[in-house]
Amino acid sequence: MSFINYASREINCKIVYYGPGLCGKTTNLQFIYNRMNPDARGKMISLATETERTLFFDFLPLSLGEIRGFKTRFHLYTVPGQVFYDASRRLILRGVDGVVFCADSQLTRTDSNEESMENLRVNLREQGYDPDRLPLVIQYNKRDLPNVASLAELHALLNRRNVPEIEAAASSGIGVFETLKTVIKLVLIDLKRGRRQ
Amino acid sequence: MSHGTFSLREPEYEALLFVLRKLLADASARVVFLVDKDGTLLASAGDAAGFDTTSLASLAAGNIAATGGLANLIGEKEFSILFHEGERDNMHLSVIAERLILVVVFDRRSSVGLVRLRVRQASARFNDVMAAAALAAIDAETGGIEELTEADIESLFK
């Protein structure tokens, strides 16, 4: 749920990076954190295990400037991808305004991608969202690795809604900001539409 | 579908600040924060300058969400009060008006008993303000959000 503070003229939106374990959700946030102007981003918080697997969530707040006199703030979260952290994933989806589904392009991860996308849809429904209408961007990550599925295969498997999809290699930053920009646009367009209802 | 927007306008914001400042004084607290359950800071009173308030809001919401999950596992709706005791400072978190989290940071000049009492008293006032905010939102001006254009959105990325 976006929060508009008319007193301080601020718009706050929540974006969640979702996807199977080790698909690169945290890597996306780390790249954004490292490349953003320090004035435009806050501290990145990672609640992770000792082996750097996300335990609860990563959090990165961004301030992207003003539109129509409102400061825009985006709170980026990742979920823990491992299957058994489902309770945590549901909690993090609360109040979400837009989702980036980060898919692992490697052929061996096909089932994990499909399972995670289905899990996203189930958890969104549980939080009262319509999974066919929430702003969603799909990022096909790890395109730089060998043995990756074709875009057509990934599209057929994961993108039934035909939402924007972006090829990425998050560890080297390819596609990371394009993904972020795309989801932010969708969220703001949705906010504008929401205000008209 | 937009899942909804929560709007806070100047009069309600000022009313929340008033209640927060009174709570700060009555509870002899160091600082008090009002956060929504999605992890956004609404307002604060006291010496907030020394805190990373954005991170604090996010983690407080995560804390309440996680303990809420634990509560559900034992058949409770939620644990509405959490207390964290430190060596020097302590933190009291409570769910108020169903959707907000009140965070009170206090040291040895106060006590958990006093904080609990003052938080309970302030909760009723917060409930009143939030009810007024909900009413105001129904027929409020939209302040230009609905006029956002592609060009406005694009300007963020230049």
C-alpha cells in the first residue's frame, strides 16, 4: 500500500524482489546500493545467515527526486528464496506496491522458477491481492552463464501475464537499473490509476 | 488494481505530532516514532536526529510482522506489545489503531511500567486521530497525484 504524506509532501512505495533461492535478488539490491548516489539511498540492511543466505529480508530505501512537488521514496525489499521460508515471504509481501520476479535463467533452475512464480501468486492472493493485476516485472537473470534456457522458453513458463521482461546479469549490473526503472514506472502508473478509483 | 493508498494530511499529521510530543514528555522517553505496518515512518518526536529512522521503521515493521506470525502459530491474532531491553536503552513497540506501530525508546530515566501506562493512554488519542484521517481521506483533494504524466515519471530518471 503506497503511503502519501501530504504534510511532508512524500510518496512512499514498496517494491519486493521475489524469486527462487540464489537467483540474484540480493545481488540486484547490492548493485543498486553500490551505484546509487549516496544522497539518493539509505543504508542497506541484510538480515542474513552467516553464509549470507537471506534469512528474513534485505532492505534498501531510495529517494529518487520530486514529481509534482512530492518527494518520491521507494523501499526495496527482497524475500528469502529458499522454499522453507514461506512464512517470511508472506509477511514481506504485505503492503507491496510492485514486484520484480527474478528468475534464474539456468536450465537446471527451471522447476525452481516455476515453483517460485506459483508461490508468489498464492502468497499474493493470501494477502488480498489480485496476482493478475499487481504491477509486475520479470527479470531473466544470469544470462551470462552457460546452459541457460531461451527467452522464449522462459517467457512461456513464467510470463503468462505478458508483463515487461528484462534480460540481466545482475552480478555485473546488466539489466539491474532497467528492471528497477520499469517497476517504478508501473508502480507510479498504478498509483495514479488508484487515485482515480 | 491498486491495493490502496494511505494518505495523511496536514491537520491529522499535526494531531499525531501533538500526541507524540505529549507521550514523549509523559513517558520521560528519549524518542518516540510512529510507523505504519508496511515499514514507513509517519512521524517522530524527541531526539530522532541520531537515529537511522528509515531503517528503524522497516525493522520495527519486520519485528511486528514476525512476532505476529509467531502469534498466529499459537492461535493468537497478534502480540500487540513487544519490549526489548538493552544495557542502556530500551525499546517498547506496540500496535495501535490496528495499522500503526508506536515505538518508544527510553533509558533509566523512565521505566517499562511508566511507558506502558503512557502508551495505553496515548493509544486512545491516536485512535481518534486515525479515525479522523480515514474520514478526511474520503473527500479530500488529491493534490495532483492523479495528474501524473509519463513525462513526470520519466523525469525521475534523468
